[in-house]
Amino acid sequence: MSPTIRPRRLRASAPMRRLVAETRIHPAQLVLPMFVAEGLREPRAISSMPGQVQHTLDSAAREVERAIAAGVGGVMLFGVPEHKDAVGSGATDPEGILNAATRFLAERFGDATVIQTDLCLDEFTDHGHCGVLAADGSVDNDATLERYADMAIAQAEAGSQLLGMSGMMDGQVEHARAALDAAGHAGTAILGYSAKYASALYGPFREAVDSSLTGDRKTYQQDPGNRREGLREALLDLAEGADIVMVKPASLYLDVLADVAAASDVPVWAYQVSGEYAMVEAAAERGWIDRDRLIAESITSILRAGADTVLTYWAVELAERLQAQSGARAAGGIA
């Protein structure tokens, strides 16, 4: 007997597959991470992330304009200072590169997109850690919280609408929320990098921010083998008042992402990190994969696992491609 149940009926054509798709990518679900560097006269290429650059203020503005035109949901800014010290003084300097870039872009585009900022010390410290160090060389959690509180206020005053707390210090969301509220910034939202793992996928990012790190961050970022701990961290951030929680990296931690998405009553994001980007670009450059298909498939998988939004270096490119496809369908050009 021939089968009566035939799932292939719903795969028979491109219009049918589109009609029954369970997961779709919309440009507004994408956030573009951007690096803005001090002292540059023109953008500087990041060799381990082909196609990505450290921006000047002017080139950053052009990229934000492009992102807005493509319908991208927002941009996440990282600062790359010329000078660093033990406590990351540049992170709270109103004229430091991250705060200056935030102000520059927020004044121009704050009504058209969501200007977001990375709230962490690693780009600004001469030792490269995400916090200040104790006398024994360990990262001092509670002293770091005081620096994060000052950073939160500085970034909010510069015009950041969403603070991405990526340092993985215990109590960081609660401490920053209290500082913001006390300083009159109750409307500034907090994104908790809740389940951030000590991953080998961050290598290219360290070039992107000129990291000074020696050693590792395993005493504060999570062990890649721990799934339940990722959910526990997210629940703690929710209890502390996070407006959004995030899993980082994305592709190798889809189980953790699904756990967090099932438990969270606020939006859940995921960060498709530099190593994920670099691996695809390297394989595509060698002709081993279909680059465009894999970009879309990788982001689809992250959304399918439960993410509401994805931080990805392909945000603008993919959004523009989606726009073009939608326009072609509307014109009857493609299925």
C-alpha cells in the first residue's frame, strides 16, 4: 500500500514551504554589533573577521544609517580606546570613545533605532579582564560592581537606550538597576548577558577590541559543560530586574537557549559571536560551503531554539537580502 500520510506535500514548492514555515527571520530581529575606535582617520579592517572594521565616528554613522534603512532592530556599540589602565577609567569618562560615540550616534539616530552599549571593562583595562583586580590578581566582584554602576550612569547619560551587561559579575544587574534608578534613569533598559560561557569562539573579538588579556576568564564566565547553570544565571538576572536576558555564544549553546526561552517572561536574545562569524567566512572563502544559505540557516536555528532577537555581524547584509527578496516577490520576480 502507498502511504496516506505524506509530509512531503508541504515541501512541494517554494511558495508552499514559505506558507508553512515555522520560523521566519525579520530584519527587526537582528542587532548589529559595531566597534568604534579612538584615534582613527579611516575604518580599520579586522583581519580575523573579514568584512568587519573598527569604525571612526563618521563611518559608524554611515553604517547605522544603512542598518536603519535595512530595518535592522538596533546596534550594539563597543569602544576601542587608545589608552587603558587598571580600572578602565576610559569607560566612565564622558569623552571616552564609547560614551562619545554613543552620544554622537544617539543624537543623530536615537529616534530611528535602538542605540545599545556594551557595559564591561575588558576593552578599557590594561590587564584585559572584565573587572578590577584584587591584590592577589583575582577579579574583585564587588569592587567591579561599583565600576559597573558608574558605567551604567555614564552610558545612560550619553544616550544609550539599552545597556548590555556582559561582565558576568554576580549581582551586576541589580547593582546597575539601583544606580540607574537613583540617578534618574529609570527608563534605561538592561540586557543581562545571563548565560555567557568561557568559549573558544571569542578569539576574533579580542582582535576587534585590541584586547590586553593574558590568561582566561574562567572564574567568571561559565564552564561550557554546564547546562543547568545557564538557566540558573538567567533566572537570577530576571529576579534582579533584567529587561532582556541573553545566551552567548549562540550556535553551540542552543540547548541552553531553549531552556532559558522556556523559563523567561522577558525577551530572550542570543549573540552569534565573532568565532561563529569567522568560521563561516573562512569556509566560504575556500569554497567549502554556500555562504548565504549558511548565514540564513544559522540565524534561523538560533530563532528556532527560542531567541527573539539575534546579535549578528551579518545583521545588515541579511536584512538587505530579506528586503530584496520581499521586493522581488511583491513584483512577481521570485517565488
